[in-house]
Amino acid sequence: MIRGGSYCRGPFKRTMDLLVSFSALVLLAPVFLLLALVLLAVSGPPILFVQERVGLDGRAFRLLKFRTMCREASGGLPLTGSGDRRITPIGRLLRASKMDELPQLVNVLRGEMSLVGPRPELPRYVAHYTAQQRRVLEARPGLTDPASVHFLDEEALLGAVPEERREKLYLDTILPKKLQMNLEYIDRAGVGSDVALVLQTIRVVLRGARGRRYGRVFR
């Protein structure tokens, strides 16, 4: 069985991404329509938030999300903490349930993302990667990864510090830990680990974030 980087870039993983993303988009079409109508009624257009991220081999692509911030929220840090006033009430619900990420199934279908893989970062943060950390760009970015599960309640962690310190906390502490976890994922990736990670992601999202897991980050 192929594992590691060869699996991440191989045809089997890509075929599974195509089948699952297409099926999910068909099955979830009513949910997409309902969410679109609710967002239009509550916060107006646009429905989608589009942002440039860095993907496979360092290529930029346009990541899709349901819009969770007010239309005037064009300034400020791209990092959000709990209590961020830019987030709309409906946006908080979407973020808590991770339903704002559903449009990324389109990114998966296009081949820009995978179901499982390192979450794609903004160019401004990729610029801080070391040569070793840039190995995460050798795998297609994903909807979920081990760091997504570990940092499920990242907004609460960032919201616990003043806004002027959030980016430093992210760059110095959170991002290196995420990259380390994702490099370890790439080295041992396989079908079994991907299925387990998807199930684990669903379980922790349904169960709710557990803030106490962050104690390990600062050791």
C-alpha cells in the first residue's frame, strides 16, 4: 500500500477526492441552497467569501467559504479571535459548526484541495516558512488535517490575547506546531489515516471544542 508523500500526490487519493466531493455536493445541494437564502436574508450579498491561499507546490488559488463577516470588514488582521466584532451572528453559527467551509468541496472537485491535507495558508504566513516547513506544500491542501482537530477552538486561543499580539502568537507558537503536525501527517499518510482523520474531525466538531487541549502547545 502506497503511503506518505507518494500517496498524497497519487491517483488513488485524487480519485477518492473526486468521487466524494462530487457526491457530497449533489447530496448537500439543498443545504447549500438553504444556507445561501439565509445568508442573503440576514446579511445580504455576497454569499461567498473568496480569499487567495497557497496550495500544492506553492501555487496560489482562490479558496471558497460562506461569508461569515460583515461586508465592511475589509481591514484588520486576517486572524480572528473569539468575540471579533467583524463576525456576524449567523457567521458565528456557521464557524462553530464548520459549515462555512462546505464550499471548499468545489475547491476539492477542481483539484485545488483534497479532503485531507494540510490546511492552506495565506501568502503572508507562507512567507515565514522555513525550507523544511515548505515541505507541507508538496501535498494538496485539505478540508481537514491533524492540526485542524488539535486547534479546533483556535479562535478562543487567539481571542485570549490582545489583538496587537495575535499575529505574533500565531507565527511564533501556533503555526510552527501546525506545520510540525502536518509534516508528520505527510510522512505517514494513507487511506486508513485519512478515513480516521475525517471521522475524528466529524466527531470533535459535533462534540464541540475542548479548550484544555491547548496546554500542550506551550510546553
